[in-house]
Amino acid sequence: MDETVFRSDTVLSDIHLHTANSRHFMVRLNAVGQPVFLSQFKLLLDSNQWDPEKEERDRKTSLSCQGRGEEELIAEDRAGAQASPDSPEKEGDSCRGTESLLDEDGDLQVVRKAPLPHAGDENLIRSTACPIILTKGGDVLEEQEHESNGCDVVKIEHTMATPLEDVGKQVWRGAFLLGDYILSKQELFRGCTVLELGGGTGVLSIIMGKVAKTIYCTDVGEDLLSMCERNVALNKHLTGPIGGEIRVKKLDWQQDDFCTDPEDCFSWSRKEIAELHDLTTVILAADVFYDDDLTDAFFKTLYRITSNLKNSCTIYFSMEKRFNFTLRHMDVVCEAYNHFRSTLDELLKTRDGKMRYSIEATDLSFPQHIVYERVPQLELWKLNAEKIPDGPRPQPPRD
């Protein structure tokens, strides 16, 4: 299997279509027969931080060092044709540029520019995904890890080109955007208890594990949760012996309570539910607003959880607006995003005497620590869920 196969009813994340990694490794088939790939994403921290502006300058510098291309040869040919007849000319010089564009049969041969290498780290080059079946166990991956700093590499199992109901098994740009924010603002999350809603492959919870104390990474579906749990195990090297503890749990937004079935390996214990309510101060959600019914269920779950927390908390949403032409509107619209905004507005109007919500957009000028394209359609929001204290209790009459 040396290239990705696409069908009309599947979707593919840009992270997998164009990736900073040179290869994907197919490691197994999941329970429904989908190929499962293992990709590595390098966290560009400290001196390794990726600067998109510097990369563009390097690319321009590299361009000036490339061999002559079609445009240069044509310009040279025109300059030769306009040269003074009195100027010295060697035989064949007048058609030198044109001949360079012709093959041996005299046909025009278009000279295409070679791919531009990065002036620094060649691992930053974006290349089309070419899955490779991993047949040698972990040898290839161990060799790659040896070539890089293993402490800064996130290893993720995922699928590609999935049906819409399985998009949680892919990695999306919204998760990388929020991951960038976490890595840039580590002091905000250090030592916190964090709940992630719709954790998918677990990549965001794994990044949060570098700074937070306890992370509940939640989603639904045994196959997806098993993949997430494997990813957590693959990345123990990121958190180290004193890093955060990531607990993979089932949380169905269309159910009114936590799963406590002892036969479900991703269920909650009573102690974990109590700790979640007593200690959580941060909630995360990345690229989960793509279906209106799920968006409604998400906000219902969010209200239920935040209203039962002991403390006020901050919720971070990251998303990518996706525009589509619809026959209903006869225009290019972003229906999923519009429904998210209207549902969020309803939450902000909550007046139940228990909770108060406020929202603010987050500026995206913070550094980029993961290689992906930070497109204008990406957004990051911070929602504050504040507990309204009970009013003063009446005092008993004095004697």
C-alpha cells in the first residue's frame, strides 16, 4: 500500500494530506478493518521553535540559489535578441536560451522548478502523505527516534480518509492550534486538573500532560478509546516520571450521566467523578463542532458538568471554519460554525442563578510549536464559567 485511497464518502484531515513527516507507517487494521497508521510529530520548543516568516525568507534565499529555470532562460533569450548588432557574438549564442527549452526532437520542454528545500531542518518540508506498511516491528521507528530528540516527539496512531462518524480517529488542525496555545502558556495550566471533551486520538491531552497534573481524556466508542489509550502509552516519554496522569474515559454527550458500568473498561469510578467535580478548573475541546445534533449535545453536557463543578473554570474551544456550497442557501456558507455560534449565544444568556458565562476570542499571535498551516479559518475561544455564590443566609433572631 504505497498511496492513500480516497472515496467520495470519506474525509481527510489536512494534517495527514500534507504533513511535516516524510512517511506514515501502517501498523495494523482496527476492529472495522480500517488501516491504522503511526505518525510522529515533533514539538518545536526553545531554540527549535518554528518561525514561518524565517522559513519564507529561507525559501526565497534558496530560490535564488536554484539552477536556471524557464523564466530566466526566456528573459536571457530576449536580452540576447535585443543586443546591439555591433556587440561581439559567438556562434550559437543568439539561440542559446531557446535551445535550452527544446528537447532532442525540437519540441518545447517546460522546465519546472525543483522542490525548495528548507535552509535549516529538512523535517519541516511538507510532503504528500505516502503510507508505508511497517513490516520490521519497531526498528524503523526506533531509528527515526534515535535521529531526533525523543523527548520532543509525539507518536500518534490514527486512521486516514475516514467516514464522517469516524473523524475522531484523525488528527485535526484545531488540536494543533490549541496544543500550540498550551505550550506557549504553560503557566496557565501547570498543576491543573483538566477535562477534554471529544479527545479523539488523544494528541491534545498528551500535550497537556507535559504541564497539567491530571487529564481526563474523554470520548465515545470502544475502538476509538482503545486507540487513544495506546497513544497515551506511546507517549509516556513526554511527561516523564513526574508528568501529568492521563485517564482515558467514556463520556457520551447524548447521555445524562457518566458511565459507571463496571464491565466497561473506560467507565468512571465514584471517586473519579467526585475528583472531577472537586478539582477541575480547565476544559478543552478541539474541532468537535461539525454536526448540529452533536453540537447541541455538547453544550448540554458542558452546562451539566460546569454547573456541578466545585470551582469556576475556563473552557477553551479551537475550531476550523469549513465552508461549503449548499443548494438550500445557493451560496457558500459555514453551517456547522453558524450553529455553534448560535448555540454558544444561548449558553451565554443563561440566567439560572447558578452559572454565569462569558466569552472572548483569543489572539492567534502566540508562537507555533507544531508544523502545520495556521490558516485564517482557525479560531480559538476562551469561555469563562463562573459559579454564582449563594446569597447571604438569614441570621437567626437574637435573644
